Amino acid sequence: MGPSIRIFKNIDELSQFFTKKLASLVKETPGGSYFSMALSGGSTPRQVFDYMALHSGDQIDWHKMLVFWGDERCVEPESEESNFRMAKERLLDFIPIPAINIFRIKGESDPYVEAERYSEIVRRHVLSQNNIPRFDLMMLGLGEDGHTASIFPDNPGLFKSDRLFEVSENPYTKQQRITATGKIINQARHIVFLVTGQSKAEMVARIIERKEGWDKLPAGMVFSASGEQTWWLDDRAASGLMKT
Ligand code: 6PG
């Protein structure tokens, strides 16, 4: 099933829809089990978190939620670069989620040791299907270069790794990252790309409309094995798509 696309007038509308969708998915979670969500970094998720901090309130039963990350920069959790810090300051500090339900990637640790440790943590806390942990929701952003999570176009092989999490490097800043691989990304029940802004329009169109080289880009390799894959875009990020 190809990805579905939903276009919103602005980030507020997108955030409202995301919050409502998440609330209904969590509500469907059978009693006694958890809903596992892997967060992304980036400017669009940051704005969605801001909205949720103000509006998710009692819409979402946060006690049923387990929060993970799809990637993290190899920095201290207090660093401004940290995806954990961004989520904590924009969302987690404002919702009643138990601290034991939050599983941060330890960016301060040795990257290779942490990639292994975090893979084990996810194996332990996320239900598997065909022996691969299956996040209920995998949140992804999109870089202008077609990267997603922290898999960059200069190292697309990471996407096909047999591991769940790998060490990567931002080719522009040389900053090391820990990233989910395609093995666990494509396994997720709901894969959601959250993309806004004119700067992403060309890449959004290249991937969604399968233009030249799309399938060589990490974001182009995302393909839900058996779940739902959706692109939630604002008008500007969608402006490069052919008008249907
Ligand atoms: C990160 C994200 C990364 C991000 C894209 C888009 O750690 O930065 O996981 O994949 O989603 O780079 O980021 P922007 O929305 O800020 O351009």
C-alpha cells in the first residue's frame, strides 16, 4: 500500500490532527498493554510537541505510552543539540507520562556501546513481530538532502543494516549520531513523516513522486512492511507536488 498524503494549511492544523490521531490510536491499545512511539528531532516535530504540550491534556492516556527515539545526537542530554532535551523541554515536562515510560538514547555514552544497549532496551520493551520490535508509531522528519532519522545519503547502507540501531555521522558537521535502521523503521505499525516548510518542497516531491534518484535516498527507502505510511505536510512542503 503506497503512502497516504495529507496536506494542512499550517503547522497548527497539522499538530491538531496528529494529536487527535495519536489519541485515537492510544485509545485502541488493548487494556494492559502499552503504545510505543519513537520520536524524531527536527523543527516540525518541535512545533508539534509545543502544540501537544498545550492541547493534548486529557486527550491522551500518557500512562499507556512508552516513548523512545528514532535517533539522537551523540551529545550530553543537557546539550542544545539533544533530541531528548528538545522533547523534554517542549513536551515531556508538560504531560503526565511516568519517567519510567521514557527511554532516552544516551548520547553521552560511547556511540557503539549505546547503539547496542539501546537495541536491547527496545527489544525488551517493544513487542516484536517476526522477531523485530514493532513500534506502534515511528515519527520521522525529512532533511533537504533526503535524510531521515539520522541516516544520510552518503551512507544509505545503514538503512539496510541487520542491527536495530547503528552509529552514523552527520556528513556536514561530522557529529556522530545513533540512528534507527530501516529494519526497525519499516517494521513500525504507523510510519508518519512530519514535514513543513518551503525548503522541503523539492525533496518531498522527489520522493513521493518517485523522481530521479528517489530510491537511493534514505527517506525513499522507508516503506512500511505491513502498516500504514503517511506524509503529513503543510502547504509549503507540499507545494512541489503535482496538482491532482
Ligand atoms: C534530527 C532528526 C532529523 C530531522 C531532519 C529534519 O535529529 O535532526 O531526526 O531526521 O527530522 O533533519 O529536520 P528539520 O525539520 O529541522 O529540517
